[in-house]
Amino acid sequence: MKKQITLLLFLATILIVQASQPRKVLIIGIDGLRTDALQQANTPFLDALIASGFYTYESWHEGITVSGPSWSTIMCGVEFPKHGVTSNSYSGSNYNNYPYFTKRAKECLPDLYQVQVVQWAPMSDNVYNDAWDQKIKVCDGCGDNSVAAANTQLQNPDLDVLFVYFDECDLTGHSTGFSPLNPAYINAIQTVDGHIGNIMNALQSRPTYAEEDWIVLITTDHGGIGTGHGGNTPTERKIWWIGSGNNPVSNQLTNVVDPGSYVMGNRDSVVALNNPSQADIAVTALDHLFRGTNCNPFNPTWNLDGQSWLDSLHVESAGLKPVKNDKLEIKMFPNPTVDILSVWFPNDKN
């Protein structure tokens, strides 16, 4: 027999399905990867994420194009005037008032298990008030070690947030040149892409993966020119980022207008709203973790600079899938004409 229910009841059903899926976040940071070089390199694993996710090659750096300030912006959700980091010495840091997003996440969800794996020691040693449950350091350029550590963490069913950082591209850029015409630099990019493929395989091989709601966010901290960075040239400031999830939306953001920067003194806050900035990574991660809870990723007391792009990269609906066992089969058929759903119970003989 057929029965009809209202859209409200359907949405309640979807919410119940979603609530049963723990929300998880994987962030991969690739230090010093120029946008044009990324597009030049052969990167099948990044390409797979790009093909099924939200991405842009046209984001713009709004701060200081060196690692300490940039990764602080990415992880804190605020620019350097707030987090205070202006160099790789991390002097002047203000993490007590503007901590990593992982600290904000645990303030509301204290049972989260969060792990960081980095190759660059200052990112671990000089950062405080970050609420990581584990801070794992491997040697500079030791991507295989990073992958091994990350894959070990991904075997933990209780893992909620994982950040993995690679510095091979930056090291190669400093030694041989940040350029899409530099074979060594391109090779470093392709090596890191292989690392990402290994990590994604480990992620998707989790026994509980199908019951989890993951988003994957990947970005860089800056570009480069010659063998350096830290200036305000387009090749240093133009950056990229990728977002993908279990129910991804394929969408490329193009024609992004340069909003200027705090360093150059010409940042346009209105234009910046359409620029997927580094500070957005932290806010998007918080938005994902907090959906379906009483936590507010836009808590005004946190004074965050970033915005969430979650709805641009991730479909919240779990989809209309049959619910079936030996005694019951339920199928849902949307009827937009009357704004209701038909629900068919084939085994219902009444």
C-alpha cells in the first residue's frame, strides 16, 4: 500500500540519518606550492579530489607570505593582526586570545580526538593553546614518515580531526626555484600528490568510513618567486584550495577579484567576501564539526575573520536510499508537484 507523509517528516528522517554519522575533518597542508605549478604537474590524486569537490586556483593571500603567519591564519581562522604571528620565529603570537580551531572545537565538543602530523618543527614547538591530543613531528622533507604516521592515526576509529603537513615543495623551491618550469619543483609536487593518494586510501579503507561524514580540506600557505617568498608579488600571493566531502558538490570558483592585503594596506572587506581565503579553512572545519549540535562556529566572541564554504563543497542530505531488511522495504519518491513524498511499503499487505 502507499502512504504519503509531509516534507517535514522526511526532513526529520534525514536528520536522524545524519546524526548517526560522526563528523570528521582531514586537513592537508602543502607548504610553498604555487598555483600555476600545481596546474602544470601530474597530480592524479589531487585531481580526483578537485573533480568531485569545491576548488579554486584563484584565491589570494591577504597577509604575510611566510609560513608562520600563514599557517597560523589557516589554523586559527584569523589574520595576523589578531593571531600576532608575523614571522617564522612566532614571536608576538596571541594564541591565548585567538587559538587554533581545534581549541575552539574542544571547547564545545570536549571528547573530540585530534592529531597533528608535521615536518616543520616550529609549527609544533612554537604553537600553544591548540588542544591537539597528539602532536607528531617528523624530519623535514620526510614525507614517507608523515604518511606512515597519518595512516597509523587513521586506523584509530576514535579519530575526529587530522592535520597532515608536507614541506617538500617549499624545501625544493628554496633550493632550486619556485617555478612551474623547474623539473625538480614539479617532481616534488608529484611526490606529495603520491603521499596524498596514500593517505586518502587509508582514510577510505577505515572500516567505519561509510558510516562517517568526512570533509577533506587541502591548501598551501604561499607561493614563491625565484628561491624565496615573503613579498607581495602575484606568484607569492596567489594561492589555491580544495574542499571535498562524502557528498561533494563539483564546483570551481573562478574570476576571483584580488581583495588586497593587510600588508599592502589595501584590503577590501567587501571584495574579500568572495575570496576563499586562508582563514576560511578553520571556519569551514568548525562549521562541519558543529553541524547538528548546539555549538556555534560563528561565535561572535571569537571574532573570527574567516567564513564557511561548507555548503559550497558538501551536500548535507544523505540522499533518498531504500531502507531494507528481510521483513521491510521502504522507498521514498519525491513529488514536487504537491510538495510531499510518496512512501512505498511493498511488503505491507494491509
